[in-house]
Amino acid sequence: MKAVNVLSGFALGLLITTATVEADNKDIAEVKGNSSSLGGFSYRPPMRGAPAARIGGGTRGVGNATLELVVLAPDHTGLTTKEQPTLYWYASEPVPARLEVTLINDESIEPELEEIVATPGHAGIQSINLAKTGAKLVPGMEYRWFVSVVADPGQRSNDVIASGTIQRIKLNDALKAEIAGADEHSLAGIYAKEGVWYDAIDSLTRMIEKSPGDSVLLQQRTALLEQVGLQVVANYTKAQSQ
């Protein structure tokens, strides 16, 4: 079963990337409360449950490339209001091997999603829209998602793996009304203020895709990424704004 192979590789990745997670936590402490470059709003992590560590892929040789793989997720269970959100990750180099996205939860034997995605021919931020896969998130259930670069299908322990956790929440009436009355440029700030990470990063990234040269949007995404310790990805976005 593919999921078993992914989880086996994930266990190895967990050992390899402990230092990465610790560094992320240090970065979070350094940027906590600094929201000036984010246009007046900041991400407020939800106060619920125990933290679920983000796991980075570290830096690993794959083919002729040295690849760093990072999911755009906080170092705790990130929230979404959407049944089928878009998930983002960052690759430091063009991916020279098969790329898989897996979504699991503790209550199911089979994964919710095992999808081979198109291998991008460039470095940067990439994504998968769950609306195009059929996978749906149940409110209140926690899921872990993985991005895996499969360098050798016969040796899945050599996969480069990054993962994060996600949980869907239901909107209360007040938040529904606020979102319904907001314009596109206000949504990211509303979601960040409410601790809804995945919707905040998605709102900003969609606007950047429409206006890739907008330095203000790029600076806002840089600051949002810095607030959860994703400095490698923040540096990439920062370079785009210069």
C-alpha cells in the first residue's frame, strides 16, 4: 500500500528534520507580534489542542539536484473553513522525480487522497486544489498531508517528504457576515486575525497569481510566512518583491 510506504518514509524524515523543526520554532519566537510589514494584520494561532509539528523535507540530493521541500503550514494544526482547500508547498529546485500528495486521518485505514501531481519544471511555490481531486475535509477532524518526492519507487525510505496538519472548522455567524462583506484584499487579514491559516495564505497567493508584480502583496505574504517560521519560503517571496 502506498500509504504504508509514505508513512515509513515519513518516520525517517521525522528523525532527519528535528533540527529543522527546532529552527522553525526559534524563528516563530523572533517574529511573534511583528506585523508592521503585513499591512496592519497578523496571524493569531488558534488556542486549541496540542501542537502538531510541521515536518520539513530538509535538504536532500535527488538526481543532480539538491532539493529542499517545505509545506506552507504552521507548526501546529492549521485551520481552514473550506471543504476542499488548496494546499501549498515550496520546492527549492525543479523537482526531478515523481511527486505525490497524500492526505490521511487517524480514523481511516485508507488515505483520503493519494495523488501523483504534475512535476513542475521550476522552483517555487506549488499547489494542489482538493476540489479537483474529490477529497473532502470533515469539520472537526484533523488530517495530516504529505508532499513526497519519490526518487526511487523501489526504495521509498529515500523519499523527500514534507508534511503538515489541517482541520476544517465551521464558520460562526459573525465571521460569516464579516467574510461576506469583505472585498478580496481584506480576506487574508480577516482569516489571519481569526487564526485560519490555510485560507489566509490561499487568499494572498491567489491575489499574487493575478498580480505577480504587486510588491505590497508579496511583502504581506513574506511577513505572514515569517510569523510561522517559514523563513526559507519567506526569503523566496521577498526576492520576488525586489
